[in-house]
Amino acid sequence: MFRRRSDTATEESPQTPESAKPGGKGKPTPKRRDAEKRNRQPIAAPRTRKEAYRRERQVRARTARDPKQVRAGIARGDERYLPRRDKGPVRKLARDFVDSRRTFGEFFMYLTILIVVVSMIAPLAVRIYLQSFGLPVMLAVIIVESFWISRRIKKVARERFPDESTQGVAIYAVTRSMQIRRLRMPQARLKPGQKAEV
């Protein structure tokens, strides 16, 4: 009644090797020394100017994607990484001019915090005195100093770089003079008292 299957039907089909699977590589893994030898390529100089420009653009694109390198370049004043507002010899002159001297503006934040703290703990008479004279006098000094810096840097920039545009350099120098020295970007190259190349 029941027919016995033939031995050939019961035999299992031979399994395909792993390399023959649809997702397999189909070839053995190469040895490390062979792979390293294949990846080793001689460094050749660019044959044409177009190829040299292409390589330079690739290097710039790789470095532009590295934020640490960009930040370090801006901090040391490297022209390749500076934003447009910081580029050029006139802006560099303005930075050196401001960094080579102490400015009242760089202490503005510290003095403001000090006045606020003293106003909270001091007697009423001292508070009234600080509010009436402290902040107004400080602001007046900063305004006078900013006016002097803007006039001076414009004159120096026109003398040193007659062919360069000096537009915006006064505001640039005044803004930098209001920043805390160790937080300035690009970082200060000159110390206070060190002679700027003006």
C-alpha cells in the first residue's frame, strides 16, 4: 500500500559551500601583507596645474571638515581659517594695535560685576553713590577711549596700507578692545606694553 521511497530520493542534496552563498564574497580573505602592498602607492607630483588645484581643493575640503583644526587655525590667526571679518593685513594691524596696550574696555565686565555685588551688600549711601557716579563715569571713559582707538587705528591703517580698504576697521578695533583679553579670537599675539608694528 505505501511505497518505499528510493534511496536516491532520500539522499540529501549536497550543501553549497559558504563562499557560494548569495551574500558571500566568493573568494578567500587576502593576507595582511598582500593587502598592505596593494594599498601602498607611490606619491607622485601632479602632472598639470589643473591636477594640482584639484588636490589642493581636496586637502582644503578635508581640513575644513575638522572643527578642531579650524578652531586652532582661527586661534593662531591663520588666514586660511579666518572668517572674512578677520582677514587681511588691516584687520591684523588693528588686532595688534589693540592687543599691545591695556584698554579700559577689557575690564568693563569685571567692573560691572563688582559694582553690582557691592551695590547689593553696601550701605544705602554707597549704593546711591555707585549708581549715580560709578556706571556713568565708567561708560564715559569707555566712550572716550573707543573714540581715540577708532581715530588712531584709521590713521595708522591709512599710513601703513594706503591701497587697502579701511572700511569697518574702527568698529572692529573698538569691539576687540571691549573683549576680555584671554577670550579674544584670534588670540592676542602681543602682550601689553609690547610694541605693535605700527
